[in-house]
Amino acid sequence: MGGIFDDLKNAFRKQNNQVVQMILIFSIVFILHWLLTFSFSLFPNPKIYSQFLNENFFLSTSLIAFIKHPWTLLIYPFTNASILDLIFNSLALFWFGHILTDFLGGRKVLLVFVSGAIAGFVLYSIAAFGLQYVRPFKPAPYIFGASAGVYAVLFAAIGLLPLYEMMFFRFFIKLKHIAIALLVISLLIDYRTGIIHIGAASFGYFYVKFLKTGLNFTQPFESLIMKMEKMGKQKPDKKTFRSYSKSPVGEYNRSQYFDEQSYYPDQEEIDYLLDKINKSGGYESLSKAEKDRLFRASQKKD
């Protein structure tokens, strides 16, 4: 069991690994929701607890309910209605997300995913308000599903690489043709879901187009994430030095961690420091740290 938790921790510590991290969050949220649903089904009046789960996991289309549960705006993009949705959205994000990661980095993929899902909700809310004056329109009580964020990532990849092709049963098909077909199908199956997907896809596409001109909509949020990542990193108790020396294949750089109280330089570093004294004008050419290390070497007892 410890090995699983270690693997999870390593996945979240790894740099530029946001696509895998999001897929893991999909699974964690899905399992947590399923466990709570199953547990609450054993209680009297399970509908009460089911309502509680919906209010805290899914995004309500009611403004009052949303104000009471604002965190659902960030949770709903990582929800999945079924195990099939979980598998499909995870595979799609893995394929299309890595295309985008190679060019923009994982942090921007995360921001496109979440922001696209929010954009889909905004367009749906606007459409629901406008359509009620045109035809009878009953909005869904809750919005959920990771597909909106996946569409945002997919269309961001199209905006970045419009000629990108994928192999499908030995045939090469342009990614944009696949994306447009999927978007049309989702609109035909359920126009309410299709509207959300259109909003998310539009955000992803235009985000990349504006990014090419130097305009980054998500820069404030990206800076915030970078600060949070720095705060989350543990500061090492050891200090670092860099030493340089010659080898038969040229010059190389070596970084090493050491504890100042117990550290003694090895022969390689001593040779480097002595060589620096000879070539750079004597003992005073050394920095204070280098002088300390050379002094330690002179005090070392064999």
C-alpha cells in the first residue's frame, strides 16, 4: 500500500506532469464520490445525502446554490458520470494533453483545462438565459463532467497545430477533423452538453491564437500557481556548491549537496581549488566558501 502512495506522491512532485496529475485527480474524485454514494445509500433517506453530494461535487445552474458552494466551480471539471466517461476522458486528455504539453508546458495545459470548463459553464448560462425567450428551455440542475476541459485542451492543440495528423486504422486524419466531428456529435446527442463543449472548445482555440500574439489570459493564475509550487517545495537543509574540472573529454560541471559541519572536499575538488590559485592570481582569487573548503581539507586527518 505504501508503494501506491509513494507513486502518487512522486507523480505530483514530478515537474511538467500536470496531464498525469489531472488524470489521477479524475480517478480520486470518481472513487471518492462512488464510495460516499455507496455509504450514504445504506443510511435512512439516502436521497438527502445524494442531494448533499450533488451540491458539493457538481456545479449548480442556480445562482443562489452556486454562491453557497463556490468550490464546485473548480471541482466539477474533474468529475465523471460513469466509469466509461472516466476512461474516455482520461485517454483523450492523455493523448491531446501531451501534444499541448510538448509546446506550452504542463502548467498551461492545466489552466486551459480548468478555464475552458469554466468558459463552457459561462456560455451555457448565457444560452440558458437567452433561449428561454425563444423556446421552452429547462436547464439541467447540475453541470458535471471532465469532457468540457478535454474539449478545451483538444481545440487548443488544433489552434497550435492546425495541420497535426493522427493515425486511425492505418489512415492519417487531421486532428481538427476529428475534433469538429466529436463536437458536432456531442451537440446532436444533447444540445445542452454541446453548448458547454462549444464554450470550452472556443476558449481553448482562441486562447492559443491570442497566446501567439503575446496575450496570455491566464498569466495571473499561472503566476499564482508558480508561487504555490514554490511554497510547496521543501527547502533543503544542505547547501550546494558547484565545482569545475578538466577531464579527457572536456570540461564538466558537478553539483553536490553537503553539510557544512561535517563536509570535507575530496581530492578532485582540492585539485580544482589549487589549480584555480595557480591560474587566477593566488589565494585571494578564491571565494570565502572556497577558502573555507580548502581550510577544511588542510585540517582533515587521514
